[in-house]
Amino acid sequence: MTADVSPDTSGTRGAERPKLTAPPNNEGVDAAVAAARRVVASLLHAGDNSPAEMAEVATKLNAVADYLDEHAPAMEERMVDMWAGEGVTRHDPVAGPENTIAPPLPLAGSEDGSIQGVATLGMPYQGPPGYVHGGISALLLDHTLGVANHWSGPSGMTAELTLRYHRPTPLFEPLTVSGRQVSVDGRKIRTIGDITAGGECCVSAEGLFVTQHPPRPR
């Protein structure tokens, strides 16, 4: 059974379950980022447009970027804001609603300690024709295994990530990404996961993590 993002007090390792999703407190930014994702995908289809048409598009996009840069807080202030919450950060490149390169991949935890999420990837994530780039698969799994540790018990930073590519991972189809912590030995944490499409495993992963956490900006 899949749990929601609220703390689970059933007592896994005697601790409350952490939150897995970023708090929905920035709807305006989320909408703007969703629009920017559309722009990124649409630009991949703009190859037949004339140079003059695309120069006009570039001017408009640069104007938007200039406006955002002019109104942005200082980088130090922004870093503090990015790391102020709990759970998955809003700027995360896999699950963060504020990050344009994130699909995004929402993850939910289960009572057995595993986590799972579903995402459909489009043209910006293409490697081989019609399939997901292998590095994108690695990014999704590295993040998912790390969040699985956060959900299940001790967590840390990736020390080693081993992937096996069983078959090409398709674009434009729902992909299920799963992770589960399997053992903890001192500071060493071992976690496994996979990406499946249509019930078939496309990529599997084994990760070694070490209990280390850089300090958050304050």
C-alpha cells in the first residue's frame, strides 16, 4: 500500500517517516517552470523555422531571462531559501517543481520501506532514437535510491552507483522508478532500484551510500 507524504508513525526503526515531496508553497513559480519546460520541448521542434523567426524568439526569451535576473535575490540568499524546507528540495533536478530540467518525478513511500514514482519523458531526455538517454536513467535512479534511504532509515551521499541496462527505456511512455534500502553496515548503506516500462525492467541499479551530509546554507 502506498503512503502519502505525511509522517508515518508505524515505527520503522523507531522513527517517524520523513516527507518525500516539496511543500506546495510556490504555485506561481511552479506554473512558470512548467511553461519553461514547454519552451524547452518546443524548441526541439523549431528546426524548420527561419533564422529571422528564431532570432525574434531568442529576443523574447532573453527579455524574460533579463527580467528574472534583475529581480532575483543574491545567490547567498537564494541558497538559504532553497535549503530551508524538509524532504525533497524544490530545486532538485529530478523531483523539484522549481527546476526546469526535472521531469518532474514525484515519489511516494510504501509501508514496506520502498518508494516509487511514475514519469513520462519527452524529447529533451532523448538519447538513442525514441529512447531515454542512459545518463538520464542514471540521474533518476541515483536520486530515487537516495530518497529511498531518506524514507527507510539512515541516508547519505552516493559513493558508488552500478547500473545494468536491460533494454532501451522508451520515451513517451509511463516509466515506473522504484528504490529500496536493503542493508546498513555502520556508515555504509546499500540500496537497489529499477526503471520499468509496461511491466518490463529497462534499467536496474545497485548503490553504495555513505552517511555523510554537507551542512545546509544558513
